[in-house]
Amino acid sequence: MYIVDGIAFAGETKPAVKISGVRPLPDYKLWLRFNTGETKVFDFKPLLDSPAFMPLKNTDTFNGVYIDYGVTVWNNGDIDIAPKYLYNNGVSVDSMYDIA
């Protein structure tokens, strides 16, 4: 059991999913390491036509990805994407992408 804001919940709390490592890959993909220890690859191409992510069509901008407080960000924090979304929609990595 755990308590949040005075309300008791059954079960155990799960830590928030955070990014602990990120590398841009060719063809608008991201290699991601999560605080769970898992690594995944996320294909960003389907999101590039969204107005929020259009600046990432510039490969220099896309390749400028970095981590800020467990979140992947670009353009000095003007663009970000939720770690949970990346986790839920990423594909588990096989050894060819496993970068230390």
C-alpha cells in the first residue's frame, strides 16, 4: 500500500519512467536507455509532420537531442517528448544497437 495526497492505494508504487541515455540514429530514430535498464529504439518519422515536431525534420536539430531531468529535449528545451510515450512505443533493442 502507498499513500498519495492522503489517499491510500493498493499495490506498490512504480518509479516514473525516465530516460537515462539517448543517441540519435540515422533515419530519425532514437536509441534510448531507460531508468528501468531497458534499451529501445523509437522511430520518430511518423511524428515529424506534427507542428510541434516539424523543426526536427532538420537533421542537425534532430541530432542535437539531449536529456534534461530524464526527458529527451531539443532546441534548449523548446521541444520535448514524454519518456513514457517513448517507452510504450519504442521497440526493444537487439545487440546491433546496444551502445554503451
